[in-house]
Amino acid sequence: TDARRAEEETAKAGEQQEKLSRKERKAREKAEKEARDAERARHEAEEAERLARESADRAPDTEPATVSAASLTSPGVGSQTSPRAAAAAGARATAMRPEPGPAAVPVSERPEVLVGAAFAGAFLLAKILRTITGDD
């Protein structure tokens, strides 16, 4: 029985060793796949950057086109799209002008100015009424 138990323990240890080596092999394969994916993504990003630089070099006096959210969510442009297709879609996107900042809005339409003017007017009205009624 001791010999049989020793054989079973040896077989169990062999199975555990095989199981560990399978896990190690799967982990190694997964790491290699992730490394390949990362390298591919890095290459695609470099290619997209190169295309963007080339398009910027061709038209240096124009503003770069911005891609709207609508073109990002439209069919054909997504995370699985090739960098060239994405760059082409971005090149066709219309350039969007930024929203006018606070300096472009007239002073009479700014809410903080309107609130301040209402407060000052109420304060002056109270002072005038106080002077008229003679309450000091």
C-alpha cells in the first residue's frame, strides 16, 4: 500500500506539474498575443500620426480638421477600423469653429453683469427712498 500511495502521489505531482506547465504555457501565449497586439496598435498609431503630419504639411495655412462625435459613432469608423480609413474619415470631417468665449458675449447679456446691475439698482432705489422719506 505504501508503494501504491507513493505511485499515486508521484502521479498526482506529475499531473500538478503538467497542469502548471499548461497554465504557464497559456500565460506565455497570452502575454505574447498582448505584446503583438500592443505592437500592432503602436504601429497603427505611428502610421496615423505620420498621415496627420503629411496632411498638415500639405496645407500649413489651414486649421486642422476636428472630428465630430457624429463621425466617430457613424458606421465604418470605430475601434476595429484601420488607421488609414480613420485618417481618411477624419480628413473629410468638417472643421468646427470653437464656441465663442466669454469675451465674445456682449456685456449686457452676461448673467453675472445682469445680477450685479439688479443689485446695484435695488441698492440705489433703497437709498433714494430712504432719503425721500427722511429716515436716517
